[in-house]
Amino acid sequence: MSSSAINIRRFAGTAFSFLILAAIIALFFAYHRRPAVLHLPRFSVSARQLPYYAFCSFYRMLAAYVLALIFSIVYGLGAARGRVWERVMIPIIDIAQSVPVVGFFPAAVYFFVSISHGGRLGVELAAIFLIFTSQAWNMALGVYESARTIPGDSLEVFQAFGASGWLKLKRLLLPACVPKLVYNSILSWVAGWYFLIACEIITVGPAHYRLPGLGSYLMEAADRGRSGEIVAGLLTLLAIIVAMDFMVWQPLSVWADKFRYEFAASSPDSEAPETVAIVGALYQIGPTILRGFRLILAPPAAVLRALRERIPPLRMRDYSSLWRGLRLVRIGLVLIALVLLAWAIVDGAVALVRALAQPWPAEARMIPLATLASIARLVVAYAISLAWIIPCTLAASSSARLRQRLASIAEIVGSVPATALFPLIVVFVIEVTGGMNLASILLILTGMQWYLLFNLLAGVSQIPEDLKEAARSFGLGRLATWRKLVLPAVTPSLITGSITAWGGGWNALILSEYFVYRSHTYQVLGLGALLDVATYQTGNSVMILLSLLSMIAVVIVLNRLVWRRLYDLAVERYRLDY
Amino acid sequence: MPLLELTHISKHYPHAKGSLRVIEDISFSVNEGEFVAIVGPSGCGKSTLLRIINGIVPLSSGQVLYRGRQVDGINLECALVFQSFALMPWLTVDDNIEMPLEALGIPPAERRRRASLYIDKVGLDGFEEAYPRELSGGMKQRVGLARALAVEPKVLLMDEPFSALDALTAISLREETLDIWQAPDSPVHTILLVTHIIEEAIELADRVLVISAGPGRLLADLRIELPRPRDRRSDGFNAFTDKVFSLIEERS
């Protein structure tokens, strides 16, 4: 293939991405009609309200997660169906991943509030939708990847025995997705908490709305200087996260291991290392609960099965006309949906163009400089992350126990949304150094480093045992092993982790460069700050659009020019299978 | 004095429900110049035995004496050849072979000399700058062999070296191994080969140690008194094969 052909492909791909992006934004501007009218309730910061607030936050996360789960299964399996589907659907997710979540905020609020005619329901839906956007994309990609990497043999079995449709879904496709779904669900919840806390306070122009929940509780408590309440709120959040880890994610991960496509004999390494007795006992809670569930659900499941066996199977041939009719209906529905979508896009595109045709505000001139400032901040935060994470990775490469401990600590600490601590961090740093730049870099750091750490730890755990044995058996010292084995082997994970980390960093910009605390606005020169100022202070929709578009453009360009290339290089040189 | 002496070696791994005994009280010795094969079914601990001799796996009880003395840590005079080749995918053939030499502190000029010498000896002349993924299975194992030979060890420890290769490649590599063992200018004259293929053991070795299924115990130490080159179709050969087979069968 000549290089010019490849470049045309690349260009077409990028152009396509921008088109999709414009479509998504246009969709929202299609509903940028009525200004929102929000009713403000009073907000109590007494600790007695904590369980209620915790419950509110939790149910919001759960609702968003369920939506994300359904979406990711449908979308991921759909994209895996064939090349055409893949060509269209995966770039969409690629873009969606790059769009900073909070960029959707004003649009989401307008959309949902105008549907619900003002009031709390609209804002709740907006928050749930926002959390959904921070959770769904990586899960959908996980489903897609799992479906694509099902071994050809397994697919052939189903073809050969004429099994398809529901049976194939139940026995082949869904089980294959389980490991990646569980892993990505854990990541999604982490991301969700991070943004939920920030999303519970919505400011749209003059309207200032607080959803009852842990995020707004912490923010209010910090605002009023009630340190006791802050601690109580943080402990509640931590309790929820730890409880979820023990009761949901641990048993799920164990269960998901069953679905792995691994044929190598498991080494002693993969057994859970011996832990302190109490912790060991706690780890049993999860599987016990799972067993309990199975016991409870067994009788009704048995009844359902018996019933199903009684019903005679439907033979398609007997109802061929009915099936044809149903297929036509399905085609019709899809066509109607596509027409509605197209109308919305066109409508929105018109509104978009009309909005952009308005005179650009003076602040727009600051965009290039602000972009550079933001990129500089991201680079510094990235460098700081690498500075502490790479030594940890190297240390973890020689000891499975350390790796396990690091992973557990990282899971818990990384799950606690740093956004809950933002008020404290900002105040502390500013009081100590007087500079918001350092504070914003630290805040960005919290949104970047965990992705890097998780990916690197995963990469370290995948270093083949025989390579480690070879290095040891030939007397390679620690430094030589790090240089010749560990660092090259984790390079692909480093790149993947960096891509995700930078994605998290871009998202964190919006929360880190502009901060309102105790009616004092802290901000620095940056793209995130420009977007926030436009959203929360001036309400200038043109400025919002321009900053959003600039951010997305920079992200896409960086992804294609830098990260894609690095990733291809890394996979080419450092791939482990040979 | 024997080159290697193992007395009452046992190995067990701690397990959730007690301990997993992999090797149970194995004792034998290896003299310089011998080709010893260790045969047994899968999971009998024979690979673990090799790793204990090399030192990357610590033993639970017993003693390994090399030249009459206990070795702390890794025994750098016993080089391992791996079943899965264990080559670093991002290093060229040359770099892979030089890697242990660098660890030994050998200066660059000498490293290069040895690398070329042993690449030549295994017949991979011209492939110095190739990457492992560009090589076939047999060539990869030749690199593994060259890497082990380059450190000029006293004992070559081979862990099922031909199991990952197709039958025809395995045949030629077996012959090459014998050539290396018998060549007067070869650096190593003592080989310990682990395999689950009985015919391979009898074809190559002077002595065959038969290990039972897990936990591995030494069932027999047979001296193969057959003329070289060994004829697979001779009666003597078949007698030995039957003997080893029945020994393993009895204990399973």
C-alpha cells in the first residue's frame, strides 16, 4: 500500500471524526431553545442528612451505570457485527471519549430541563446523563474488543451447530464480554464518582442548583467551614466505596475469571497471597453474599426453567409470514429513527452555524495562548505522575505481593473522588504558596495518575513468567532486569495508560482551572477556565462553543499525531507474543 | 567427586488448603561428561528440579552440592535452556545472546566474539540482527541454546527443549545437541535434559532417571548401555523403552 493511500485514509478518518463531532454538538444545540427555569430548594448540611445524601448519590450512579451497561452491550456487540458497522460506530466512541464530560453540561441541563418543564427531575436526569457519558464509552469499547477477540474456533462451533440468535448471545457473546465488562465497570464507577461529586452543583448562568447528594454536601460544608461535617462526608464516601469493593467488585472479579480465554496453567502467582486474618475474613464476605444470592434465586430460576421447557419451541418455518412482517416493522422503525436523527442534526447544525455567525467575543483571542498554557500544565502533571509511578512499577515487578498490595491500595485511594477534596486542596495550596497554578496542576494530577498506575500494574502482571525466569537464571541484576525486561515489556501499557491519563487530564482541566469557593473565584489562564467562565459567568454560548471545539480539536490532533503513532510503534517493537 | 550431588531434595508450595508437595525426597548425582535424562509424566516436578539446581527456585529441604560445595543463590555455571525459548522479543538474536554475558561483567569485545562464535555453532550465521518474531521455532530454540552456551557453563540444564517444536525440527535439534555434547572444543560436556518423551531420553542419554507422578519420587536410575548412535528400532532400545514405561505405569 503506497504511503499516499494511507495518508488519504488518515485524513478521511480525521475528517469523518470531525463530522461526527459536529453532529453530536449539533444534536444538543437543536434543543437550545428555551432558557431553563430552575427552582432552588434549601440545602441542609447537618450530618443527619448524610445517609439520605449518600443514598441519592448512590442511586444516581447506579441509574447511570445500568444505562451505560445496556448501552455498552448493545453498542459494542453491534459494532462487532461487521466492518461497516465498525467503521461507523467506533470513531463515534473515539470522539465521545475525547469530549470533556462537563462540556456537555449546559446542553444537557437545557435539554432535560426543558423536557421536564423546569424542576428537579430535569436536573437529576441531566446529572445521570452526565455520569453516563463518563462511564459508557470505555465499557462499550470493552464489549467490542471482547466480541472481536473471541477465538475463531468458538465462533465456528456455533456456526457448525446452527446455533444463533439468543443462544449465541447467551452462551458465547455475553460470557466473552464478562471479564472486560467487569474490569471496565470498576473503572467506570471510579470515573463516575469523580464527576458525580462535581456534577451535583450545577450553575447555569444566574441559576445555581444543588442536587441533594454527597458532592454538594461536601462543597457546602467546605463553604461554611464545617470541618466536622466534611470529615463525616468523606468517611461516608469512603465507606460506600470500600463496601462496594468488598461486596460487589471482588466477587464479580472472581466470577469473571471463570470466563477468561486462557489455556496456560495458572502459576502459584495467580493465587491470592496470604493476607492478615481479618482482611482474609472480610474477603470472604463477597463470595458468601454471592453464594447467598444463588441460593435465594435457585428455586424461582428452576420454576422458570420448568415452565419454559413445557412450552413447545416455536419453529420459524411455521410463522414465516409473521417473521417477515416483524422484520419489515423493524426496518421501518430504524428508518424513522434515522430520519428523526437527521432532522435533529440538520436543525442543530443550522442553529450552530447561526450561533457561530454571531460576532465572536473578545475572549476568543485568548484561546491559542490558553490552549498552550493548559497543555503545559498537563505536561507537568504527566511528568510528576511518571516520576512516582515508574519507580513503583519497577518495584512491583519483582514482587507479586507488592504488586497486589499496590493494586489494592490504588483501587481504594484511586476510587475516592479527588473532586471531593478539591476545596481543601485548593485552599491549602493557595494558603501555602499563593499560586493557583500549582493547585490546578495538583488537581489535574488526581485525574491523571490512577489510569497510568492501573495500566502499568496490569502490564507488569502480564510479563511472562518464563522471561522473568530466564533473566534470573542468567544472573541479571535488578537494574539490568529493569532495563532489559520490565521497561520494554510494559511500554505498550505505558502508552495505553498515558492515552487514558491524558484523556482524564483534559476532563479534569474543566474542574481544575476554575474554582469558586466561598464566593471567591480562583482561576488561571487555560482552556478549561475559558470554558468555565463562559458557562458559569458570562453564559456566552458562542464562547462556550468555541472553547469546547478548540479543546476537542486539540485532543483529536494530539491523539492522532502523537498517541496513535506512539502506540503503533510500541505494539510493533514491544509486543509480547512472538 | 561428582559434579552435581543432590541429597534428599524436597519441594513443596504453600497452598490454601495445606501444602502442595511437588518433589519428595529425590537424591542422585551427576558426574562430569555425563548426559543424564530425567523422564516423568507432566506435573512430576522434573522442571522444578532443574530450577532448583540452577537456583531460581529455592528448595524446601535437602542439599544441592556443586563441586562439593553449596551454592548461594544462582549457580551461574549451570545454564538453562527453556521449553518456551524465553527470548526477549525486543532484542535481536545478538543482543539476546549477549544479555547474560553483560550480566557476568564480560567486556564488550569478548561478548561480541563469543556471540559470533556460538551463533555460528548453532548454525544461525547471518541472523545476528534478526528479531525473535522473524525466526521459526527451531531457530528460536537454537538462539536459546547459543545463549546458554555463550556463558560457557559446566552443566547445561535443558527443560523440555524440543517439546514446543514440530517432530522434524526436533529430530535435527536433538542431533545438534548430541554434536555439541560430543564435540571436543565444546564448552560444556555435562547435560541434564528433562523430557516427558521416553524415546527421546533413551536416544540421547547415558543415564535415565525415572520420576513418578506428583509428588515426584525417584523410581529408577537406569544406565543406558547401548552403542551410539542409538538405533530406535533395535531390540535393546525397545527393551529400555518398555522398562521405563512400565516403571511409570506401575506408580500411576
